[in-house]
Amino acid sequence: MNRVDGALIRLCGRFEAAPRGRDVSHELPGRQGRLLLAYLTCRRGRPVTRGELIDLLWPSDPPGAPDDVLGSLLSKLRRALGAGMIEGRHELTLVLPDGARVDLEVAAATIERAEAALAAGHAGVAFDQARTALELTEGGFLPGFDNPWVEERRREVEELRLRALGCVASAGVALGGRELAAAERAARQLISAAPLHELGYRLLMEMLAARGDVAAALQTYDRLRVTLRDELGIAPGPAARAVHERLLAGGDQAAPPASDQPETPEAPHREERKLVTVLTADVVPDKDPERSERWLERLRTAAAVEVQTRGGSIHPATGGGILVAFGVPVSQEDDAKRAVEFAHVLRDQLAPTIPVRIAVETGEVMVREQHLSGAPILTAARMLHGVESGQVLVGERASAVAERRARLSPFVGRAAELGALSSAASRLREERRPQLVTIIGDAGVGKSRLAREFARRLAGEASDVRVFAGRCLSYGRGLTYRALGEVLRAIRADEIDRGVERLAEREILNLTLGLEVSDELHPLAALDQLRAAWVELVAGIVRQRPAVIAIEDLHWAQNDLLDLLEQLAHDVDGPLMLLGTARPELLDARPSWGRWRDAHTLWLEPLGTREAAPLVRDVPAHLRDVVLARAEGNPFFLEELVAQVGEGDVVAATAIPDSIHAVLAARIDQLPPTEKQALQAASVIGRGFWREAVELLLGGVRPSFSLLEERDFIRPRPRSSPEAMDELIFKHALTCEVAYGSLSIAMRARLHAGFARWLEEFAREADEYASLLAHHYYMAVSPESADLAWQDRPEEYEQARRNAIAWLQRAAELAVARYEIDDGVALLEQALALERDSTGLVQLWRALGRANALKYDGERYWISMQRAIELCTDRTVLAELYAELAFETANRAGMWRQRPEREMVDGWIARALELSEPGSAARVKAQLALAYWNPEGAGDHPREATEAAERIGDPQLRSYAYDAWGITLFVQGRLDLGYQLEKRRFALLDQIADPEHIADIYYAPITASVWRGDFDEARQLARKHDEISRPLTPHHRIHGIAVLLEVEELAGDWNAIAELQVTAEQRVADNVDTPCVRNARSLLVCALANANLGRDHEAERLERAADDMQMRGFGHVLETPRLRLALLRGDVKQANLLLDEPLPDRGWHRGWLLLCTHAARLDALAALGRRKELEAWDPAEPGSYLEPFLLRALGTARCDQTLVQQAIDCFERLGLHWHASQTRVLVIS
């Protein structure tokens, strides 16, 4: 669209719409037409859907057929604005003429220039620019409109005005004289508009003191102090306190601010942690102190002059030398490189004449106003003492970042983007008119790599296309046209015809190279001639053949370069593609960029996981997923993480490299102060956060979340939140981490506490957010930060500590109930670090013991319960603790590498019985523990416990009572009665919620089902047990597979076991952290199956794996499969040794697996010829599982074929076909 002078849209104060230089406001379709135009203007150049416009106009009560009504309004709006202003039908884009001004855009750019001028010490420029911004925003945004979107934009305009007021006041103080009156008005307006922020008060104090009214200045401070105390509970910051202290000390005039960089009215000043590169320099002292001082003065002067162009800042240093920091107050992604280059420039300037020495190092420092502290400062100072005259010593960390070389990783993905660029190149040849293509994306996402790959392919595929490239730099001298200077050098070096060559050699173009031209040429005339010369040159090139001019990093380009590039796009007639790469910040600084018909923007998103995978192929396999997850598809992040990992561990894979940290910190520091602090506050909440919470943490300040979204820091997150609030999310997790890391530990702690209080207030269902509340309250008072955050606020700390313990306990309880046991354990351990009360400690240790028992971590369970017992002084609670300790130890008898000592567990049971009241739940548990631990010596305790449990009525206690009594009956050989008790538990299923307990109910009857020969029921119960156990912990999953294996072991179905082997081995591997005897036993059963199937090597491998687990004291549980293996191998000695092992006399496993143990022992006694022991065996009940095994053993020992045949018949009746076939071999032999 052609340029139109005087084109204007005014959205603040009196509405004006003059897109073609003539006001058409009265022609718009009423208030709705003005609202539509305002919305499209604020999003001009970007597509807007009709649905958005409907929501804008009718946020709560749309009319019938809203699309038709909208269509009518849009038609009228198009007529009023004229043809070509609104493009599209389903998605609409407002395209204003070149040169059109929008008051809000001009105001935003003006205040940025004002703040930059003030930071550079140009107070007069800052004063004028800031007053212009105030005038532009006078009257507020769309006054008289009541609309949610308007309200949001109105707040943003008000924040612009606050920044402008702060700038006017700061610049007025610096200028003094007649500008003080305007500065005072601005300061008072600032206080009125933002009563919780210090800048207005401090500036007013300085002005009042400057004119001699110290009393009024002190009253202003007192007003600030009372306001902050009552509203936020905080004291004034150090800058305001410093002014106050000087006034109290008798000074009649306040000193100026410590820095020319103005504090902003948006948020209170905070100290920060920053990654910086520091440079220390001094001179080798001369014998004459006067000469040394002169040398130092030259050093300080040279540094002050040179540092300005490189973005460094000078800070107080000890010893007379200098301390220069790169990254303070604003980070740049190449701070380390700037520092090293600065060091060498300084050395080259001074070393020939004075003995200068310099050291450079990178690291984290604390920044408070102009004061820095931290390890890199101390390190650089130590390094300096070892540097000789004329040398620069660069530390390891600084060197790694400053000397980073581009990684030679392959180009991956981007097929769609390359296709879009290729289509643009095709249009270039066909339409033969200029195109502007801008690739926009986050730092490191691969913009330059994509542009270079496109240019490489284009040059290879189309020899008719010339490609010239340049790159904008972030700092240095003579940078305005540097990128085009690179292009000019390439053009001059290219083979071009004589006419174009003459154009390229025109003297005026040397301005592009930073060279001087005629002194007689006025600067404005030179600028016009330069632009005209570039248009002629490029036009001459494209008359011959198409050309691509690629300029990287346009976000660093100065306006003069952008103006020239746009003029090339407008004025050159021919096939020219201007290809640029930029970060989203370009569109903030230059909203009009790329807003014309032949301009295209290509937004580059991160790579997908599959596309990124080739970039991590050199990473150790176990770390690839970690690196991919951390980088989230950003190629630069991937390359840096891969380089850092090397052969490292998970710590190296998860730490943020300095190179990535520098890029992200620089982007964050480019934000306006309020939005930066909003990002930091949001990082405390987490990757996902709520805008209302952030505003509360900022003391009610409302940052521009739309700005953060436009700059690609955050995006909306479609999920439910407290009171249906909008939730946002950091686009990249590493950005969240860097923002969080920039906060001081004290500030983090207080923000964590503030967010937790907010969440408690707004969460409808607190339990839903229990883990979040626990996390934030713990982070607020964790032992690592409490002394820094709460030293002067003991009451707040105590309340937060109590809240932290309460929520940690509740979150742990809920996590354990969900069988997220590890999470529950971690939460309880955090609570223990905070609790001081002995009663509370007993509760926490007890809960921790319970959690460890559920994950079958026997050692930690014992430690936890013993600590609770040591601290407990209440007899009733102590009885409960002993009862639980004994019960869980006996009931979970397989969770130890070494079986518990008999006397120790006996002692716990005795102590529980001694302390507990008759008929109490604690006594019932103690009696059940006795039945599990010593079923043969339990006496009447199982029956008494069952009767008491039924009186108490607790379904879980009743279920365990039936189980314990059933086990004692199994051990006594009364399996039918035991089976009946175990089946009674099924009636309680609908009253029990614990899945572990339910799984146990299905498991318990299996032994009796097999004894009765009902393998169908046994398999059905085993499958159900596995189904319930699978979603729980790795330890429970071992139980699930082990029971399936044990049923098939009893059945002799070795093929079925072989089919389960892969699953069994995987579950064993997953459960290495919590010992279980079934880990080893499952492998031994698989070994036995392989041995029976003739796979001897596989059997030996599995047996060795089981032996490596070193499970001790479990007797027949592990020795039974080993005994059968010895018999298969004919190892008589080993078989005799195993057979001589006595059965255990303690632990409920006394009744566990006795059927397969007895069957194996009968076979072993017969095979080993130990007839005497065999003849002494008690008779087997007819029809039971053991009957055929006893018949076969006696038949073999007596050489009685009749008994052997009877055994075959019994095996067949029971469905034990493999055993029957093995017995037939005995008959034949």
C-alpha cells in the first residue's frame, strides 16, 4: 500500500480515524464500529477471526445470528475506511498505509526512547520524549467504552503513563531549574496513581529537599512507610531509606539516585541473582605511589570511555583498580564475549605504556543497585594476582562461553518451512516483483540455520538466482548499516556486468561500510542519496536475474537500516527477495514491519521430538530422553546440552549451560520492569500459573500479559483452575528456571508464601491443590532459605512453618492413598525437617513408616517406627506403634534381604500385648502379628483377635483377622477350615478401599484352592490378584507375577512359566530398590522351567541372577526351587544339603508355599533313597494335592508299581498332567 502522509488513528482521548489523511470517525457504524476498528488497529497486520470479533462485541449476551450482524457492521466499516483497508473474509486483517501513525504505538516507542535516553544520561531528551508520551495517552484508552478487552488495554495504557510520569520526574530532577515544577507535578501524579510504589515518593522527597523543605520531605517518607506497612506488610526499599537517612543526618539536600537508570513506578525494586561476566584490572605497582596512582587513573579513564560501547558497567572496586560487570543491569546473550573483547582492547590501548593486568570470569552474583557480590568477583581478584604485566587471564567458565564455536550438527526437520520458502522463490521468478519474507522465532530455534539452508539449496538448484547475506550485530561502533556493508562487499566481489559494477562503486555507498564521504555533504542529504543509491544498485542487479538479500538478526537492526530495507522492498522493480530472521521483539519495536501485500512472515516453532532425535544420537542412551525433554525442540538448546553432557550423568544433562542461560536472561532483561518482575513472580508459581496470582504477588500491579504472550514467553493453557481463572504457561521450561534463578533466595521464599496464601483462599477444593500448597509452603520456610527470608519476621515464619507441616502431611496422605508412595515419602521427609514438637514428630515418623511399609522398604520402615517409639511418651500411642511394627514386619515378611531376627520380632509382639488394652485395635494387631509370625505357637490368639475385630467392626481389621486365623489352620494342616476363613473375606470387599488389601484377599485362598485340586479357581484368583497389583508399586507388581508363576509351578506347566519369563524379568529389574524375596524366587522358578524344558544355559543364567540378590534367611521359600534344580542335574550332594535345611519356625511364610515345598521334599527323599524319613511322613488326605506325590515317593522307595500307578491316577484327576507323564517314566524304568 502506498505511503499516505498525515494518516492517523487516535485511540486515546478523542477518537479519530484518518487512515488516508481524512477523519472518517463520523462515518463509522456507531460505537460498535469504533470498537471494531480499535481492536483491528491494535492487532493490525495480524489475522483476526470473526469469532474473536463476536466475542469482543458481545462478551456475554450475543444477538440472534451474531455472524450476520457482524457482517453488516464490517460492510459499513469497509465502506467508511475505503477499499483495501480490511483484507479477508473469515480472517480479517487491517492494513494501514505506510506512514500511518497509531497514537498507542507512537507512545510506546516514545517512552522506550525516553527511558533509554535517561539511562544514557540525556535528561533533556528523556524529559521531552516522556512528556510527548503523556500527551499522546492523555484521556485514557477509548473513554466511555465498557468492555472487558477495553479494560485490559486501558490498564496497559495507564502503565505507559506511569512509566512516562516516572521518566518526567526523574529527568526533571536531573535537569533542575525550571523543570523542577513539572517534575514535582509528575511525582505527585505518580504517587496518586501508584500509591504502593516508591519512585514517586523518593523523587518528591528529593525535590522537596532540594528546595529546602526537609520537613515536607520527611512527611512524604512517613506516608510511604505507613502505606507500605498497612497494605503490603513491608518496609521502604534501600533507595528511599537512603534519602531518609541523609535527611535525618541533617543534610538539607537529597543526593541524586545511585544510578541514572530510573526506577519504574510499576514495581518495587528488588535485588537479583544474575549470571554476569566480571573483569577486574589494576596495574603492577610502581615503587613511586604517585606514578602508580597516575597509571590507575589512566586505566579508569580508558575503561570508562570504552565500556559504554560494549554494554558493561563499572562498579566500586577495592585496591584502586576497576571492576567492570557485563550483564548488569541488563543481560546480553554475549556478555562473556563482550568482556573478553573489552579486556583485550583495554590491554592493547594501555599495555605499551603502563603495566596493566586483567582477569575475566563468569559466574552468579547478587546485584543490589550498584553493589555486586559473589564468587566470580573473588575468583577474578585471585586470578589477577597471578597475572603478569600486559596479560589477560580468562577464567574457565568465561572462556567456555566467550569462545563458543558453532556446533556442526546436522540440519533436521523444517520440511514445511523449506517448502514455504521454495514457494516464495517460485513466485519471485513468476511475478518478478519484490517480496519481504521474515522468519520469526525464539532465540536458538533455528532461524538462521533455516535461512542458510534455504539459500544453499536455492544456489544449488537455481543458478539464475544470486544470494547475498549480511548480519546485524548487537553492539559495537558503526553498526547501523553493517549488515548491508557485508552485502555490498559480496556484490563488489561478485561477477556483475559493468553497469552494475559502476553502481556498486559509487562513493556514497561507502557510508554502508562505515567510511566517510565528502565533508561538504549535509547528513540529511547523505541519507537520501545513500537510500537512492541502494535502490539503483539493487534494481540494476535484479534486472539481470533474481536476487535474494538475506539479513540475519533484524531484532538488533537500527531503525535507519529497517527503513532502508523497507524502501528497497517498495521501490525496487524486479525479482528481489528480502529474507530476514528476527526474534518476536522486532515486531514490538517495529509494529509496522512486514505489513504490506508482498510481505510474508514465517513463524518458526521448536522441532518435534522425532525431528530432534538425530541431534542427540551421540548422547548416552539413558540420557537422550532427558536432554530432549529439557531442550523442548530448540536446536540451540539441544546442541549446548549435548556438548555439556558428554559422558556425564543426569546432573550434567539437567543443568542449564551458561550459553543458554545468557540467551534467556538477555531476553528476560529486555522486558519492561513490570513484565520482567511478573515473569519472575510467575516462575515461583511454576511453569503453569494464574494471572490473578501474579498480580497479587506484585502488590496489585497489573502487568501486560499480552506483551509477554506477544514476545513468546508465555501462552494460554486450556485447563481448569481455581474459580475457573485463566491459566497461562511458560512456553519453555528453561525460561521459567532462569527467571526463578534470578530472584534472591529471600524473595523466592516470600513469593512462595504469598502464592500459597492466595491458593488457600481461592481453591474451591483444597485437597486438589494439596501437593501444590505443600510445595510452596515448604519452599517458603525450607531450612536452606528460612534464615535469609524470615529473620526479621518471626511470626510470619512460624505461621508459614505450621501451614507447611499441615499441608505436607495432607499431601503425603493423599499421595500414599493413590499409591504414589515415593512422593508421599518425600513429602513426609520434608515435614520432618520442619517439625519441632515431639508429638508432631511421632505422627510424622509413624506416617513415614506406614508409607515405607506400603512400598516394602523394610529397612526404612524399621528406622521410622523405631524413631517414633523413641520419641513417644503416650502409653496408648506406644502400644499402637509396637503393634503396627510387629504386624507389618510379620505380614510383609518378604521385604527384607535378611529375614528379621526371631527374638527381636517376638519382643515387639510381647511389648504390644503388654501395653495394649484388651479388646483394643492395637491388641488385635499384636495378636494378628503373633499369628502371622509364629502360626504354630499362636494358641487362641487368632480366635480371640477375630472376635475382638468383629466387635470393633473395622472391616480391614476383620479381614486380616480371618486371614491370620486361616494361616494358622493351613500350617496345622486344616486347609479346608482355613479356606473357609479366607473366603469369608470376600464378603468385606465392598467395605475396603485399599487396593493392596483387596489384592491380598484374592491371593490368600490360592494355597487352599491348589490343595483341593481346583486349579481353575487358583488361576482365576492369581490373575485377579495381578490385575489389582499392576497399577500399584513395582514391589506389588512383583507379587502379581510371582503368584502367577507359583500357580504354574505347582501345576508343573513349564511352558506357561516360560511365556511369563520376559514379564517376570522386567518386573524384577523394576523392583531393585525395594528388596523382596519374590524377586529372587521368581527368577529361580523361571530357571526351573528352563531346566525342565532342556534350556540349561538359560536356567544357569537365571539362577546366577537370583543368587546375586543375596537374599538370606528365607529357608524353603528359595531352597525349594534350588532343590528341584539339584535333582534335575543329579547333584546328590547339593540336594542332600538343601534337604537337611530345617523349615523356618517364624514368619507367616511358614505357611506360604508349603505345598510345593512338601512335594519337592517327597520327591527328593525318594530320589536320594532316604526311605526312613519318607516312611515317617504323615499320611496325605485323600484327594489333596500332596496325595499323589506321597504315593509316588513311597512307590519309588518300596519299588511298588501299584502305588506308582495310583499316583498317576491321582495326578490325572488333579489335572497335574506333567507330573503324571513324569511318573509314567518311573513305571517304564
